[in-house]
Amino acid sequence: MVSSDEIKYGLTEKLKQEHCFWSFNEEAIKEVPDDILIEKTLLHLDMEEIKQLFLLYPFKKIKRVWLDYLVPQGEYLYTLNRFLAWYFFKVKRPDAYIKSMATRHLNKLLQ
């Protein structure tokens, strides 16, 4: 059985190879916050690595990061968000769901 620390280390190393932490110094990379690790993994890594997130974090936490960081980016990440909604989050109507979540996020910002 692989430990949580080993999974985090593996994901962090793959993200470093993808140059996702270009703005971090080497010490900061060792202490990447969970939400950043989740966001970067969803954005830059493949399905196998994304599946590893679900071994590390609760479903709700991963979904919350997706809703807070990726969905609000709208058209820019539309195809990725549609896939994530359908495949990982089991959303029945991805287009309508993403649109409503993006609108909700915008409304929160405007309040």
C-alpha cells in the first residue's frame, strides 16, 4: 500500500516535470497547500494522477477546489471542466451544471 506522503510526493514531482511550479522556490514546493496540489493536478496531469487525488482527499474537497478554481475560468477551461464534471464528479447534465456553478461563483463575487 502506498502512503499519502508517497502519493503527494509523486504528484508534486510530476507537476514539477510539467513546470507547474515555476513561480515557487524549491522549499515552497515541499509545502504546497492541498488546494494548489488538487488544482494543478486537475489542470495539468492525466487521469491516472487525478484518480490518485481521490486516494488522498475526500470527494467533496476535490469537487470544491474544482468549483472554486477551475469552473470560474469559463470558456478557457470549458472542455476540461465538461470532462471532469462528467467523468469524475458524475454530473448528469455537465453543460447546465457548469454554467450554473460559474454564475453562482460570479454572484458571490458581486455581493
